[in-house]
Amino acid sequence: MEQPAYEEPSLRRRGRSVGAVLRLILVFLCVGLGIVFTLQNTEAVTVAFLGWSLTLSRALLIFLVVVIGTLIGWLLRSMVGDEGFRPLG
């Protein structure tokens, strides 16, 4: 019986499991850094905009700004195709 020169399926499975472990470590690291960031930025800040005033923690404010910026970037990216800029609609 002829043996293959290499064991592709087992190497492929091993690569997937190593990748999964590395991703899991990265997720735990990001969650841990997020918790440390939140615990260090608990003081309240007041934000005023067009007559409105809102008081919330600094960590929550930064999180909301990042989410809003991500949504704006996603929206702008969806407006640019292979041909260039295309308006919504």
C-alpha cells in the first residue's frame, strides 16, 4: 500500500486548532484590556452638544465614539465600489 508523502489532513487540523487557540488568547487579551480600561476610566464627564447635556463615564463615551466612527466608516465604505463613489439609493 502506498503512503502519501505528507499527512495533509492532520496538518490541516493541527493548523486549525493552533489558529483557534491563538484567536481565543487574542479574545481574552482584548477583553482583559477592555476591563482594565473601563476600571481606570470610571469618572463622569459632561458632554454638551446643541443645547443638550449628557453626563456619562469616560469609558462609555469613548466606546460610543468608536462605535459611531465605525458605523460612519462602514457607511462611507459601502458607498465606494469598484467604479468609485456611488451615492446611496
